[in-house]
Amino acid sequence: MQTCVSPTEKRRIVIAGGGYAGTTLAVRLGRRIKPSDDVEILLIEPNPCQQALSELDLVAVGPPRPEFCELWLPTIFKDLPVTVCYNRVHSVLPDEHAVLVGPREGPHEKVPYWRLVLATGAVAFVPPVPGLKEHATTMWSVHDAQELQRRIEGQFRIAAKTVDREARVKALSFAVIGGGATGLEIVGTLGQMLPKRMREHGLDPADLRVHLVEGRPDILYDLPESLRKKAKARLAKLSVQLHLGSMVASVDETGITLEDGSRVDASVVVFCGGAKADPDANTWGLEVDPSGRLTVDESLHASGRSDIYAIGDVAAFRDPESKRTLPMLAQFAIREAEHTADNLLRELRGGQPEPFHPHMHGEFVSIGPSWGVGWMFRWHLSGIPAIVMKRFTYAMYWYEVGGLRLAWKRLREMLAMQR
Ligand SMILES: Cc1cc2nc3c(=O)[nH]c(=O)nc-3n(C[C@H](O)[C@H](O)[C@H](O)COP(=O)(O)OP(=O)(O)OC[C@H]3O[C@@H](n4cnc5c(N)ncnc54)[C@H](O)[C@@H]3O)c2cc1C
């Protein structure tokens, strides 16, 4: 069997998951360790690319370039003392201080660790609504974004062959379920980009219908009301039809039936109703909260385990100030990773881990590639300033993990996507 590790006397830090959290942690540790730290860093991630999930909306409706939201890990770690093993952590053996690495069906390699960091993220959550799983796509991976793109292109082809106007409009009706940030980003991109794509296919944008369905009475509950109003005005400008305050009863191949009995015609349905922690985390013998996230203490140690940390979406960190569990956001995944890297460096050099103090300095949601809404410190922003801030936070991340070259390359790609 191919092996991830060579025999070593060094202390080994194993990081499971190379998403926002795992990549940030491995890069920061790789840049800061010294030979005297006598440590080996092993990142275990099944994909050779980090999927930049917060940029998926651009792939879903943009030109077919999935690599746009994938960061190539071999390039990121080219010059860093980090070994990347393109495999998955199958199980955790906390009492043996080891993980089993390998595909679900085996074989598995036992890899001992000095410290383990679990950063395996989350998956899309699909509730048991009749027809939802069969007829809707989710939006939690590059594969999902490509699937949406494939379905949209398929509908373009059907519409192009259809003479009857009503049938053409039905073929060109798209619906997003979920009025949170993810749903707004997808529906906004559909509203802004599809007219252009349709013209490219010789179709009339007047035949396009885009719907947003949300069970609660309003959208974007995490944002202040003034910003929610602006977001709704933007959706109206993009001709997105809102269906608020009615839950989805069922989904079929021609659309959505709401609990109040009304119908939303849609040939393509995207479900953006939430996420749940990596389901495998439940099988690792560690404590999880009722939603399935790994519980952690104030220093991000998995409950009762001083040699295991859990960070990012898979971990449920309870903010001691707000008494709320942190939401699944890249900005928290990144900060938890930076803090954990610093704690590991302290531990390597004989110190003690310090508690994590999360701060949310802002939040931005794009509604279409060139418009946004959000807040930062005390300021509320909308339109171009908000989208610039959102893209700036991406650029900061690219700069952190890949330096100026990556940040510049990706900024150029992103600007090209806006056109
Ligand atoms: C469409 C969309 C838009 C979003 N927009 C924003 C935004 O604008 N701002 C924001 O802050 N957040 C946003 N988010 C949320 C953000 O993407 C997540 O909070 C973030 O990805 C969490 O980072 P993570 O490292 O915990 O998990 P991920 O980035 O999901 O990484 C987890 C990694 O673990 C790997 N993995 C899984 N199982 C195993 C295993 N057994 N062994 C080894 N590796 C494993 C996976 O392959 C993956 O690479 C968005 C999410 C989506 C889906």
C-alpha cells in the first residue's frame, strides 16, 4: 500500500481537511516553524485543490471554468515544509493517538500523531421534503456548481428548440430555495448573469423567470433591516420574484408546491437551505452537539482531549460573549485556524494554548457578481462598495495562502468574470 508517512522521531501534527481552515493552518504553521521545533506537518485532504466555496456562485452561472474557485494545493505548499497526503481520514483513534487514513472501503494506514487538528468542514443539508433530494441540486461543492451550470445549459437547449412561448418560459424558469446568504448569492448571480448568457444562446431574456422561495417572512435574517430592504430592492431590479413566508411542501420536475398550495414553476431548482457538519465526525468517538458539530473548549480542543483540536465548520465553538455557537463561515474558519496555529507553536515551544476570542468585524453578501450588501464595524454598505469589500476579503485570503502572485492572478480572473 502507498504510504503517507515515513518513520520519524519528530512530533507530528496531523491536519484533517484542506479547506479554508486546514489550508490556513498548514500554511501558517509551515511558514513559522523552525528546525529546532522538531516537528512534521502532515495535511490530509482527498482533493488536490482547495474548493473556495464562497466563490461558487461565480462558477455556477459564469463561463464553464471550475478551476476558477479551486486553489491548487501542490502550488500552495511547494516551498513549505508541509507534507500533503491526498487521501482522507477514515477514523480517529483518540486513545491510540492515531488516525486511520484511507478510502471508506479500505485498506487503511495507521498514522500516529502528536497533535491532531480536525477541519473536515460541512456538507449540504437536505431536509426530507418530498421530491427535494431527487429534483433539486445543492450548492456546497464545485461539483454542485457544475451540475447547476449543466442543468441551466440543458434548459437553454430545450428553450432554443421550443416554439410555444409559454413552454419556453417554463423551460427558462429557475428557482432557488433559501433566503440566507448562500441562496441570495446564487439567485442574485442567476438574475444578473442569465440574461447575458441567454443572449449568447440567441434566447430572449424577456422569457427568463427567476424565483426565490423562503419559508420565513424575510430574507437575510443576519443583516439589519435597512440592508435587507436594500437587498430586496436589488432583487426587484434583477426581476427576481420573491415568495416569502411559505414553506416548501414538495418539489417535482416542473417546480415547487408551497405549503399554502401555491405553485412556483421551475425547470431547475437549487436548494440552499443549510449545511450540517461533516457526518463522519459523529463516528470518531468524540463529543458532538445536537446538530452534529464537534464540541470544543475555549482553546478549540475537542471536548476532553488536549491533543485534538477541531476548527472550522465541523466544530461548534460557543462564543463566551454572545453565548451563541459561531455560524459556519469562512471568516471564522480562518481565524480559528490562525489561532490554532499560534497555539500549536506555543505548545511546541513549551507554552500553553490560549483561549480563542472571536470577533466579527463585518459580513458581506453578493447579490450578483457586481453588487453587494453588508456591514463592517459600524458602517452599513450596499452596491459597489460592499462588493469591493467582499472581494477584498477574498483577496486577503489568497494573499495569506498564496502570496501576491496568487492574489493578483485571482483578482484578474474575478474581474474578468464580472463582465
Ligand atoms: C455557496 C457558498 C457561499 C459561501 N459564502 C461565504 C461567504 O461569503 N463568507 C463566508 O465567510 N463564508 C461563506 N461560506 C461558508 C464557507 O465556505 C465555510 O464556512 C468554509 O468553507 C468552512 O471552512 P472549513 O475549512 O471548515 O471547511 P471546507 O472549506 O468545507 O473544507 C473542508 C475540507 O475537508 C475535506 N475533508 C472532508 N472530509 C475529510 C476527511 N475525512 N479527511 C480529510 N479531509 C476531509 C474536504 O475535502 C474539504 O476540502 C459559503 C459557503 C457556500 C457553500
